[in-house]
Amino acid sequence: MSGGLAALLDDIAAMAKMAAASLDDVSAAAGRAGTKAAGVVIDDTAVTPRYVTGVLSNRELPMIMKIARGSLVNKLLIILPIALVLSQWAPWLLTPILMLGGTYLSYEGVEKLWEKVSGHQETRSPAATQSPEQEKTLVNGAIRTDLILSAEIMVISLNEVAHEPLLQRSIILVVVGIAITVGVYGVVAVIVKMDDIGVRFTQRAGAAAQKFGRALVEGMPVVLAVLSTVGIIAMLWVGGHILLVGADEIGWHAPYALVHHAEQAVHAATGPLGGVLGWLTNTAFSFIAGVLVGAVVVAVVHVLPFGRNHGDEHEVRAEETETAVTP
């Protein structure tokens, strides 16, 4: 009996060691996968604050929580199952799907630039008068953009663990999805509440604390404005990069080959700064690609006679004319 019990305990100990090793493997693989997606994570962090800029202070955190929940749904309930199924049985479909996402990001980025250039920027109601419907619109817009960025994050992560068995691959991607969502939206929450933190410091007794608090309060609007601009640039950069890499993977090698050769040339010519300047060169070309593709889509949607907004303008004019002639 004691021998059988000892053998059973040995088996349990061996299984525990295997489970621990497996968890270590999952953690290490999740870390590698998350690191590879770090660039897109930074973009996601820069893009999100612009959706809560100008809203009531007491609605900022609830909105971020809603966007974070939407991001988890995007990653774990939409993207993860599709990515796993496609990676198992139709891996060739992942690249075209990502390219559609890259096209959407490019369109949204150029649309924001077009609004600034044309003077038809989106007008928001003052924070005090924003309705639940307007808040819902902002949250839904953030979640739609997050869907594209999350898809890029999850597919990059998936590529890093494609050799793992299906179950372990799934666990790794769940860990990556949760960790990145918590990290991104935790940072975003801190960013958008910095001014409130500054107000708290201004109410303290010490002069140094009050000075620090005033600096936070005065500086955060500038930080949020800069992040909003960075978010637009990031959408164009990421969208263009997705399109360039995707075109290369489906067989159109010339565009990304040009970018790659330019990156290598800058890297070789600039010595110690070659790595950074080479990356900046790749990023600049990706940004240009995003602008070009986004401009085509914006032209179709907003400018050309068959575009969506062109039709809307005709409807508005027709309504105005009808109103003018109605006694």
C-alpha cells in the first residue's frame, strides 16, 4: 500500500513539474509574442485618448472601461477564434484580411487629415451637453479602430507561436490579449486622468506639490493634443506597413523591396545610428503608403460623384431647397 501511495505521489509530482514547465513555456512564448507586437501596442495607446478628449471628466474612465471591454471582445471572442481557425485550415486568408484592416486604418487617418485641410472638421458638442448617444458613438468608433489594431497584434503574436500545438497556441494568445489590453487601457486611463491628479496635488499644503499639480493641469491638454496627432500618424503608419508587408506576402514584391533596400542603405550609411534611422526610413515609407491608399479611399467616399458624402450633400441641398419654397 505504502509503495503504491509513494508511486502515486511520484506521478503527481512529475505531472506538477510538467505543468509548471508548460506554464513557463506559455509565459515565455507569450512574452516573445507580445514583444513582437510592441509597435502596434504603442500605436493603440496613442490612438485611444483622442476618443475621450473633451468629454466630461466623470465620464472619461467609464468610457475607457467600455472601450477596454470592447477590445477584449475584439481580441478573445472575434479575432482569436477566426485567427486560430484560419491559421489551422486556411492560413493564406490571414494576409488579405489584415490588408483590409490596413486599408481601413489608412482611410480613417487620411479622413482626419482631410477634415483639417478642408475645414470640415467633426464638431463635438461641449462636454456638458454631450448625450449618451454621442458617448456611445465615440466608444463605438474607438472599438472599431481597436478591432483593426487588435487584429494586427493578435496575428503578429500568432505568427510567433505558429509552431505550437493548437491548444497551447490558444492559451498563449489569450494571455497576450488580456495582458496587452490591461496594459494599454491602464496607461490610457492614467494619461486622461493626469489633470485630475494634478488638481489633487494643487490642494496639498506643500508649495512643491502645488507647483507640480499646476504643471500637470496646464500640461495635460497639450499632451492630449499631441497624442491625438500621434494617433492619426500612427494609423497611417500602421495601415501603410500592413499593406506593404501584405502586398509582399501575396506576391507583389516591388513596393516593399524598395522600402527594404532604402532601409538597408540608410542603416549602412549612418553608422551607430543606423538601426534607428533605418527604422525611421521604413516607418516614413509606410506612412506615405498609408496616405496614398487612404487618399484613394477618401476620394471615393467624399469627393467623387458616386461617393457617400457627395450623395449626402445633394440630399441636404434638396431638403434646403424644398424648405425654401415651402410657404
